[in-house]
Amino acid sequence: MTKLLREIISIDEEKCDGCGLCVPSCAEGALQVVDGKIRLVKESYCDGLGACLGECPKGALAVIEAWVDPFDEEAAIAQAHPHSIPLTAHASRRLGDAPVACPSVQFRPWEQQAVAPEAAPQRSELRQWPVQLHLIPPQAPYLQGAALTIIADCVPFAEPNTHAKYIKDSAIAVGCPKLDDGRAYVMKLAQILAQNDTRSLKVVRMEVPCCGGMEMIVRQAMTASGVHVPLETIVVSIG
């Protein structure tokens, strides 16, 4: 297999204590606990976005650039979710036996809330179109001097007040760090930052670990553009 120069996770074995907290945050199942240390199962399973970095209390993980096997998304998905067996049968696996299924796809029911009296319709605070990050032109006039909010796809379904809380008075961009092309997002955001006098950045993401990749995408975009602005991250809970 031809090696590519790309970003990949590096593990400092001296710092790693094998706690395994990073394993569930890797949606691709690229990390395992082996002989008391975190190991990269296979180079081609790691997308290099670094969603696992924030879960390591020892700072043993880092994103580096190296000549490695290209990322194989299909193989990584098959590794993380073998045979598409229901995740409830796998969610209790002991760390080190097998990759733990990503919490973003684990079944999580909650009790139906009491139905409240019908409230007045909320007004839309949307000031732009399009909203999908892939589709937003970097030179769009609404981006100039804007407070830019990056919203994960699932947020509006979990937070009913998304318009009032996160869209009002902001330019927004919407995307999914797990299912979309993270590298393309980094490039697009870097272009936006380079071409506009962005006042601030806000990331609104879900609590599932893989959604932390959205913040990593934004940080990588700031590094690539050479533009650094205040960054705030808001985590929305499920249920």
C-alpha cells in the first residue's frame, strides 16, 4: 500500500497509563488497550482528526504528520461496528477485548415528557442561506466581521431553543464531524477565516465524544489560516 503524508494520532507510551478514556471517542475504533497501553490498531483506521485528544487526562495523544497508510473509511466503519450486530450486545465489552462502539450510535431511550400546552411559534433567527458548511462561499457578505457559530447537525433536535440561543445575531455553519469530510471542512473554514474579519468563533456540539471532532476541525482551520480569534465551545446534552 502506498504511504501518504497525512495527519494521524501519535501515542506517547511514557505518558499513557492505559485508562482507556480515549477509546469510546474514536468513532473508527482505531484505538485499543493492549498490554496496559493505548495502541493504534491500524494506521488506515485513524482519520487523523483528533476527536480523542480531549479525552486523555495525561496528554499522551497528539496529532502528527507522517508517512502512513491512507485512511480507509469503509474498513474503519467495519472495524468499529463488526457485522452490524446490535450495539447493545457490544456496549458492555471490557476495554482491551475489542473496540467500544461509538456512543453516538448507541441506543439511548428516555421517558416521554409531559405534553405542555401549545406555545406561540418561535421566530426564526436565521439571517443567511445556505447554512451547510460545504455550500457556504468564503466570500459571502454575511461572513464579513461576523460572530461565526459552527453547529453540529444534531444540535437543533436536542436543543429546542437553538434559534434563540445559538443562531441569533450570528453567521452559522452546520456540519457533522463524524459523517462529513473533515479535511474539506478544515480547508473551507481556513478560507473563511483568511478572507473575513471574523470577530469570534463558537462551536455548538453534542455530548457524544466523536462530536468533539468539530472543535478540532475549527482549531486546525485557525492554524491553517494563521488567524486566531476567541473560541467558545458549548456541549449540548442528550435528553
